[in-house]
Amino acid sequence: MKSIFITVIFLSIAFLVTVGNFIIVNNSEDVHEEKKYKEINGIIKKGDTLFDIFKKYKLDIGELFKLREASADIHRLRELYPGQPYKIVIDRNNQVNAFTYWIDDDNILTITRTESGFNAEKIQVDYERRILHIGGLIKDNLIFSMGEENLLLALELSDIFAWDIDFTTDLRNDDTFKIVVEGFYLDGKFKRYGDILSAEFINNGETYRAYRFEHNGRADYYDSEGKSLRKAFLKAPLSFRYISSGFSIRRFHPILKIYRPHLGVDYAAPTGTPVSTVGDGTVFFAGYKRQNGKIVAIKHVNGYRTYYGHLSKIQKGIRKGVKVKQGQVIGYVGATGLATGPHLDYRIKVNNRFVNPLMLKLPRGRPVPKKLMSEFTNFKNKMDTRLASITPSIFALAEKGID
């Protein structure tokens, strides 16, 4: 009986494998020498290269070249980005046993030593998906109200409602927001937000709602009636401090000291503030034009043209004939031409006639197809139940299950 007990203990030890300091066993009779491994963990800093890291820890540069060769078709090791974590596992002889690098939030590069050399693969991070409910009150501005750590979520929320709310000038203290959003967790810890599934924003007493609905392989945001929130033009081409001069048929010019039409809107903003095109189109002029200074002019569909004047600088690559996308930066605020201070002179022409940009009602994108309205309504009703459960006081986050 005693011999059986000893045999069982021996076999148990023979198959023992631990991580870090571990015992490798070929079979129940031959026990190999214990191998000790050391981990080097770090975060890529600005300007870091893997060559620098290898030199710092006195690792074999020859092995670095082998790692690069192994991963060449998967991810180039020269493409390391600040803030991304890495891990190097080395043995007692300072030889690299494994290298791990987080390419981005969703993918990890792993390179491991094998009998024939190094083997590389890209592994997709297996997150746990949860549905989060978030609510809050506006105090000063959206980013301040949500916190710097939620900057990307705040920007996504502002993008969704960008066609109806100007988040620079329209917000009021005690406006409220509610968000139903995906949350991705790893080992039980929150890592990042996913897509906003639905949102509600009450601005100056008016309620706006958005629902993310996917069809034909493309997702977009729609209002309660299934109408697209996306419009032909953004509400404003930049983040501005205030409107210094509005659209007028007869305005007194501060420099020329005469009355003449001002067929646009002047947005006062610091020099260098990025200016974006309000809609898709083609540049038909980009350069210096007398009193307008540096100006970009864009032709859009259905007879629309937009003009962005007094720029300090035109974005590189913006020239006649170039196609631009809604929200793309085309230049920067300045005071070139006839201007008393830095501002953007923004104008819209419809069928060769200038119109007031602040009064223009623009068509929306395509609505949810009629054949999918029933599916959309079911989704909307579920989201409405979730939104109704959120009480916006201070910025608060609550998990509401996996769905």
C-alpha cells in the first residue's frame, strides 16, 4: 500500500507544469533541469524602437532580426506606437523565449520560440461585451461633464448629434444626456467603450434621440421615426467662440467704413482653429483671393457651394479638383485678406445665390427602408426602455447585463 502511495506522488510530480518557474517533464521517469524565466514588461514611449529596448536590457540584437523576420507578414516591428504595452520573456541565458505586443485594442502580436525558430501570430482579443447605461448633466461643456477619461465617448456622442446641436455654443448648464453603449471587459476589468447603441440629449428643453441601426452591412443613426440623423451639411464648420457677424444685406464694414452686404457668417475663433468642410464635395478653388485672403471653395451636389475665407493656412493637399469628405479639415482660422481679427468667413451659395447658413434647412440622409421599419421599431422600443431607466444626475455608469 505504501509503495502504491509513493508511485502516485511520483507520477503527480512528473506531470506538474507551472508558468514562470516551471518543470518540464518528458515522461514519468526523466525529470529535466528546472528552467527559470524572467519577464520584461513595459509601455512603448514616444520615439522608442525595439532596437533601443533590446540594447537597454542587453539582449541579443541578432534575435531581434529573427523576430522581425518572423512577424514581417503579420505586423512590422518597426510600427510601435506610444502607450502600447509589450512583454519579453527571457531565459537564464538572456535568450528571448517569447515577445508579446498589443498592436491595438483588439489585436495582440505574439512571437514564440520553437524548435525551428520563431513563430508569429496575431491574436484577436476575446473581450466580454456588456451593455452599459450612462447618464449625466451638462456643467460648462460636454467633455468636462463626462471627464477627460471619457473623451472618446464624448466625441462620439457629439458626432452623432452634430447635425442638430452645436456642442460649442448650443449647450446649456443642466442639459441632460443618456447613453446606452457597449462596454468591453477583459478579465473582469473595463477596457474600452464600443458602439453607442442609443442616446438621448435634452438641449435647452428640446429632446433629441438617436438609435444605431444596421442594414445592408452599414450602420447609421436614426431618430424615433427612422429618419437619418445625417444631413447634407454639418451645423458649423468649426468649434468657435461666438458669431461675430451674421448674414446681412446691409452691414457697416469695420475697415472700409461703408455699408455693404455681408453674405455669410463670421465665426470668431483663435488663429489655427481647424476648419472642416461641412459636406462631401469637390474643391474648385483653394488659394489667395484679394479681400477674402486665403480661401477654400467647395462644390457640392444639388447646386450647393460653400466658401471658407480669411484662413491662416490651407491644409496640405487641398487644391482644385480634390474630393473632400464631410468633416475633413481643409484649413485653419486666420485673419488674411481684409480682416480685423482671426475669424472664419463662412458662406453658402445655392443655385448661384448666397443664402443665410443659419437659416438653411438641409435634407437628411436616407431613412430606414420601409421593409425594415418593423425590425427598427422593435429595436427602438428596447432602447427606449433602457433610456427610460437612466437617471442623469452627475456622470454615472451602470452595467445592465450582456445583451
